[in-house]
Amino acid sequence: MPKGPKGQKSSLSWPPSLDQWRARPKRKRLNANEKRASKAAAVQHFAQQYARKAQKGVEPNDRQYEREIEESIKSMKPEELDRLLRDGED
């Protein structure tokens, strides 16, 4: 067991006390709205990167974007893609 200065036990002990156990932060899982918003943001960012025009005098294929998102977009239904791209527009 780790000891603190002058042979005293440290406050971090195992197993933790019940109060320490309850005080630890809870794991945060995304709910359905947060998952949809995150996915919509990723798709919108991808579309912005993908549609960027080539720079004059620079390599035209220098655009960087995520290939995983490209593959998921290709397999999406058109209605779902449209909904994600228009997220927040009313």
C-alpha cells in the first residue's frame, strides 16, 4: 500500500470508501438527440470539406476528409442524408 510522507497512509486507498465511490463522476452516454446531432455535425463538416473548391495553382486533390464518413454517407438512404444535411434548418 502506498504511503505518504513520514510513513502515513495516503488518502487513496483500495477499496474506496462508499462516499468516494458515490462521488466519482458518472459515465455519460449520449441520448438519441445527442447522437443525431453529433452525426449531423460530422456529415455537415464532411460535406463542407468535400465540396471545397480546389485552390488555384495548388494540387487539386489535396482535399482532406474522413473516408469512414464517406463510406457511411454512400450507404445512407437519401432521405436520411437530406435530414442530416438540413439539421437545424427550419
